[in-house]
Amino acid sequence: MENSADQVRAEVIGGVIFIRTHGHISEDVVQQRHSLMLRSFDATGFKNILFDARSAECPSDAASRLQKTLNAQFVERDLRLAVVVSDSPMAYKARQTFFGLHHRVFYDDVASAAKWLQESGDSD
């Protein structure tokens, strides 16, 4: 089993916080991804978050439930979220998991996701 820290990477590009995830999305991976996102937000103040899950597997039900709990922190900080996925099952799961947030799901198109974020509001 991979270490969750090895499955999640964060970087800031052009006012967007990119969080890339690969492999199985477990509860540990969700927590690691969320922690990286919050640290990046605290360091930059940027409200545009892009979860790149193109090389990730569908999250477990427990991981989705945990993410739904953590979503309140997106609302508190008025964050905008783009989720990039590779297939329909991941898109369906993402829509269920992030329902109610200012978000949009994209299929294999990181550039369009970043553009949507940048056009949907200021980064700071």
C-alpha cells in the first residue's frame, strides 16, 4: 500500500492551488489532500482550488463521507473548486461528494478547469 503522503501533491500556479491525487483515494488520502489544500490556502489566500484526480481511483464510501464532512471548510472560506476526472464513475462520485459547493467537474481538461476557476472570481 502506498503512503498517502506519496499520493498527493500540491502546487500553486497562476492563482490556482493544484492538488494532484493518484491511486486509491482512502480516508488518509482525503485527509492529506485536505490538509495540503488548507496549508496552501493559508499561505497564499487563493480561493481557487483544482483537484486533479485523473490518475486516481474512485474513493471509498468512507472517504467520500469524510470529504463531505470536510466540505464545510470550503464554504467557510468561500473556496471555488474544479475537479478534473478521467471517467464517468469518478465524475458521478465527485458530483455527489461536492454537491452544494461552488464547484464544477471536468473530464480530462485541466486547462479548462483552471480557466473556469480564474474566470469565476478573483484569487484573493
